[in-house]
Amino acid sequence: MPRNGRPPSMADVAQLVGVSHQTVSRVVNGKGRVSPRTRERVQSAIAQLGYRPNSVARALVTARSGIIGVVTTTSAHFGPSSMLIALEITAREAGFFTSVVALDRFSVEDVASAFDHFSSLAAEAIIVITPMDSLAEAGVSIPGDVSVTGFDDVPLAAYVGPGLTTVHQDFADLGRCAMEAVSQALEGGSVDTYVRPTRLVVRGSTGACAR
């Protein structure tokens, strides 16, 4: 750290190596042509000084916030929680930060408020996770009145009464695919269509059609 006690800056790294701050910026951001020898010297100086890139300053220069907004439920259900964790890990590995808004209900007003929040942060993309199921609360017999098939196959599905027939999917895989699609779009590329393997798990919530 510099002697005056302030955090080390990109200019301090450049001065120590004897290069321009633009060269240090190329190394930090991984963009632009820098010789292997110079890159090694810059990285060594960064480690020596303990320099940490300023994400706010970098956003001003690149006009990119590096923020991915995530709207999710306040429920602690396995599916949404697993997908959220996978999104955060994949985003971090891709150099992004996630900002999360958890909603008790998904009314138009609440969702609009969440989107306004992410707009104020200059979020580059928004991912929405919205699990909502409530027939039993309305007094509907399952499967007597209605057959129900879910999608996710969370652990609880096997233990509710009756057990929920559902489509099984890999949440971690889904989170990775969502983040890959966002990264491709932000880089100006075409977004691939992801078709992931699933399987039907039949339980007691489905039955023959009532006559």
C-alpha cells in the first residue's frame, strides 16, 4: 500500500512497472494486446501492491455495470434456492455480480418495482424465478377433481399428500444455462436455445379421468 495510507491505484501499478495506465487496464480487464512479459510484470506488481480493481471506476470507463438482476421468491423451496445459487456461482465465474430482489407476491406493481430497482443499478440483464402452485388451499380434491403435474421434482414433492407427479430437471444445470445465455447476449452474440434432459416422475397427484 502507498505510504500515504490510501489504497493502491492503477497509476501506482503503472509507475512501479514503468508502463502506462492503459497497459495496466488491458491486463486487468483482459482486453487488448499486451506482451506476455509485460503482463507478467503487471500481475506481479498488482500482487506486490495489493491493488484491487475499482468496479465503479471500471463501469464508468466501459459503460457496463457488470450487474445481473435476479427476481425470486421469498420461499426457501429447494428448486428456486438451488437455481439462485447456481446463477450466482456461474455469474461470478463469468465476471458478473448478482443483485437479488426476493418478493412475497408477484403482482404487477411488485415486479415493476423490482425492475425499477435494477434499472437504477444499470443492471445489464434480469433473470426471473417465479414458482407459484394453490389448488389444495381452494378445497379442490387431487386427483379426484383435478390431476396435477408439477415441474421441478423438488424433494418435498415425494412427501406431500398426495405425492406430486412432476417433471424432474437439474436446477444447477438450468442456472448455468441461464447465465451462459445472458453472457452471450451481453457480448452481442446470438442466444442459443437450450434443450435440457428431463424425465416424468409419476406419483399420486394424477389419476384416470373422472367419468
